[in-house]
Amino acid sequence: MGCGASRKIVPELPALAGVKQEGQGHGSGLGPGSAAVAEAAQRMQVVRFRAKFDPRVLARYDIKALIGRGSFSKVVRVEQKATKKPYAIKVMETKVREGREASDAELSVLRRVSHRYIVQLMEVFEAPDCVYMVMELATGGELFDRLIAQRSFTEKDAVRILRMVADGVRYLHTLRITHRDLKPENLLYYHPGAESKILITDFGLANSGNKSGDWTMRTFCGTPEYIAPEILLRKPYTSAVDMWALGVITYVLLSGFLPFDDDNHTRLYRKILSGKYYYIAEPWPTVSHLAKDFIDKLLLSDANHRMSADQALDHPWVLTMAAESPMKNLQRVISRNLRLRVSPHSRSPGSAQSSKSCSSHKSRHVCSKRNLGVEGSPLSALLSADKL
């Protein structure tokens, strides 16, 4: 999603219309009547979408199911008529300014990129009130959904994921493209297989510079838990904000907890600006020092000293772990933390961080071109010494 989008794409009704899902019917808690109602609802949903689609799109693609929805977009799974290959079509509404800006931002990036770890744009159909983006279909699910489902997860597995993400980010940065919304929800597995690659998706907040050649940015945007300090400080910032987000992702990937977390954005931003996070609760005692050093070199408040994507790929943890045999299985603890549902005021054992897991709520991003305060408070109030 782009500026003004209030929620990420949330999967819903992924089954094909008229096809019974495994577990439906007898023994699933749903009677035959309930299954039939669900199938009929899916069928009607596809019919409604088909009726609104541009005839040019329908001439080339069969609509199969709605798989996602955002403030200014819908994502449908389709099948190309000529080849029978599956794709995703993201339909961006352009009637309102925010949707038009998001569409322009995403297209300006996707038309320029071609990388194995970045979702590929296949073709575009432009209509008066919307844009149809035909893209690769990632069927393997979100990063943390896969982690919860699998039986084993080690630091070596984490490095494999992070190498793909860092490689994609390095490519973007060489093109002077900053993603600005890197987070687990935007890292999708290409297919369900164990060796699936990761795809970086959702470029609605991406920036690729301006006509004057100025590569610094000033827009206040991103997903709160992953926003870099320099954005909060309203300073001109660079692509180093993506590396901060990669540090947050690494922390969560190895623990199931966010390094900075609070339901209240004012308190959350104070924590980010303080730069204080902890390696106390499980599984941190069993995580290697090199892994922690990797995080520490990304979660630096001074963007000038933060690792670049090149440096991240050359970090000793990444280089040595790629060749090491699998280490301790962290999956059970990480999965437990990801599944945790507790009060946001609770704390994880022995830690000063919030114990609410990153999966207990879906990330929402914020975007503003005005010098806004945070939740009604002037930003300067966040920066006073007594509040940090």
C-alpha cells in the first residue's frame, strides 16, 4: 500500500470458487450445508469482481479468487488463459489522490527492477479509475507464518533468509531505490517448498529520488515498529532506513519479539529514539554473539555508521553461518513468542521489552507529507531528555 493506506493486504478466502478445501465437510465442524454456503459465497465474490474488471484484462486472464484487500487496492489470483499459468493482479484505485500516489510509486519502481528476490511486474493495464498490475504470484505465504509451521529453525536458516533479503535490498540501493516499508509481511515465499526463495513485495512507499537528483528523503512514512530514528527526528534521510528495518526483522526472526514495541505510538517512538533494546529473554542466551553483533551494527541510531547492504552480506555471521552445520533449533521458542497473546503492559521474563509478539497484531503503516506530531503530541515533546 502507499501513502494513506491503513492496513496491509490481509488474505481472505484463498480457495478457488467451487473447490472444497481440505478439512471441509464431515469432521471439520462444518456441515455440508455450511460448506455449500461458503462455496456459494466464494463463487459470488468472483462474479462480482469479474463484472467490474476491464474487458482487456478479462480477455487475457480468468479471475479465480480474491486473496487480499487494502485501503486502495485489491489483489486477485488469476490464470492466464493462453498459458494456464497463475498470476496475481493488484488492482489499485486511482480515483483518490492517495491511491494514485501509491500506484505511481509502485509502478515507478517495478518497471525498473528485475531481480530474483523482488516480485516481478509482468504487465500493466491502465483504466480511468484504476490500474491493474499483473505480477508474480507468491504462494508460499508470509515469512513468519512459515516459521511457525515448520519444525526446525536455526541461525543458519535465518542467515539464508537474510542473505536473500539483503541481496534484494542491495540491488534496490544500487538503483537509488529505497523501499521504506521493509517488514515481515512484505517478505513472501515464492512457493511452499522448503527451498523456496523470498520475494520482497509492496513498493507503495518506495522512493527513487527526484528530477533534481536529490536522493535524500523527508516524508514521514513507514510501519511504526520498523521506522528508523532519523525519520522520527524529521531529518533528511537516506536508504539507510531500510537497513534499520532489516535489523528489526533480524531481531524478530531470531526471537519472535520486536526490539521496540508498544501499542501507543508516542511511547513506541520514544523507545526507538532511545535506541535501547535487550538480549535477555529466551532464546537470546543461546543465540550467537555474531548474530547479536549483526543486529547491533544495523540498529545504530546514527545512520552514517549503520551497515550497508554490502557490508551486511560480508558480515562474519553471514559468511560463517552459511558454511556452518545447523546449530541449536530455535523454532519452538520463536514460535511460542510469535503466538503469544498477552497484555501490552506485560513484560517478557527478565526483559525490559514488551512481551506482546509481532504476530499479535498486523502492522499498520503511516505516511504524511506534513510536519505532524505523533498522536496529537508535538514531535519535540518526544525528544526532551526527561522523556527518553
